[in-house]
Amino acid sequence: MTSMHITLIILLITIIAFATGKVPFSVISSGIILALVLTGIRTPAEAFSGFINTNVIMFVAMFVIGAGLTKTKLIDHAQNLVIRYKENPRMLILLSCLAAALLACITNATATAAIMIPLLIEIANDIGTSRSKLLFPAMACANIATSMTFLGQGASNMTWNDIMMKGGAPHSLQVWDFTIARIPLLIVAIAYMVFLGHKLMPDIDNRENSTKLSPLKEKIALIIVLTTIILMLFENIIGIKMYLIACIGAVLLVLTGVLSEKEALGAIHQPTIFLFAGVLTLSDAIKVTGVGDLVADYMIKMVGDTTNPYVMM
């Protein structure tokens, strides 16, 4: 059995484990890493490299940023805006999906998740709504909306246009064609989440609310948190990577006394970190073993000889 076949088996088992919803994320992630090491697909250093991936580091920092935000009255203001929809889950989900999609259009899905997850968690905690019913719909729509425009990750769209032209597409795509092509999918996704998808989400018990800050520290916290988020949105302009900006913000929250060290460490949602670390490692294995090429070849056979750029995309 080749390394490609072994990786494909690990991938299929991972998908099944996720689909059942019975296996904790941290266990799945640990299983991925151990399976790749024991089968020799990845070395221990390569298998555990997901924990130092810059996206994972950014998530760690943003959980701390989110913890600082929850100690301010900004969350209370957000709660006041959505409290009227407490008994209307569809409206809550619609607002969450629209906000996530808009943010993803100008950044990318990873940045959107890092910024919105802590905020949505605390809003759900405050109004007594299950977090899963806000988080999954919002993040699913964020992934669809990413690269819809020429902003953020969408800046690479025209590179894909060149690839499609080399693949035989008869006409070049324009900047807004990517937006037009994804709008129907985004509309369908939001409609699905609002009317059906949220019903399939599990109910999760929420945490207790955090204690609020003194007026001075609250101002300090708001300055640090909002400045961090704004700088992350303008990453390309200022030339500093998002994960570094997030880490600086997180450290400042502790240094200024907004959060204690214990509060900062306690804010990090370890299952999420394990999840990303394991999946990123599996993603690398898929690339190096050729599983990605295998799936791509199969998809090309399904498409056939079409030269329609939208079908190819």
C-alpha cells in the first residue's frame, strides 16, 4: 500500500469521524497526527508543525483578544442590538451570516473566523442562545464569500483566471465575474442556514459571563482590541502579518492588566486549536502524497472537455 493510499484512508476515516459528531475534535486531531507519524507519512516534526502554523497562532491570540473584548461594555451594546431577536433564531442567524460574509469579502475566511468567533460566542452566551447555531452558519457563509471580490484573498482571483485560460477557456474572466458567480451560492447558503441548517446544529451549554472592567481599563481594552482588529484588516497596507498583530494585541491586554495570565490562557479554546493543527497537518500530507492530484484528476474527468470558465471555476 502506497503513502497516497494510506493518506486517502486516513482522510476518509477523518471525514467519517467528523460526520458522526461522536468523536471529540481534539481526539480526531490527535488521531490524525499519530496515524501520519506511525505510518511514516510524516515525521514527528512535520506532523506536529500544525501547532506552530501562523493561522493557529492567530486563533490562539484572537481567543485572548476576544476575552478582553467580553470584559467591556461593547458586548453589552451588541447584546442590546440583538436581544430583540432572542426569540427569533432565524434573524440572529441571518445577521451573523451577513456580517461574516461581508467581512470575508474584504479579508478571508480564516481572518473572519478569528475575529468573529469570540464575538459570536459571547453574544450567544449573553442572550442564552446555543453558540453552535450562530457559529457554524456564519463560518460556512464566510468560506463561500471569501474571494468574492478583488479585496483580501480575492486579490489572487486573476491568477486563477490565467490558469483557466491555459486550461482552454475561450474567454478571459473579469474582476467582477467571480462575484457574480458566487452570489447565487451565497444566497442559497444563507437561505439554507436560516430556514433549515440551524435546526441541525446541536445545543451547547454556554459559559458564565466574565466580570466587567473598571472604566479606565475598559477604555484601554477597547483601544487595544479595536486597534488590533483594524490593523488586521489593513494587513497588506501596513506590511505586518495578521498573526503578529493579533499576538501583540493579546500580549498588551495582559501587560495592561485587562486580563490576568490565567484569564488569557483560560480563554484559549483548546479543541479548536487541536482541530486546526491536525487538519493542517493532514492537508500537508494530502499535498505531498499526491492525494490532492488524485482528487483533482477525478474532478477533471467529471467536468469532461468543457471549456466553460464558470463550470471550470
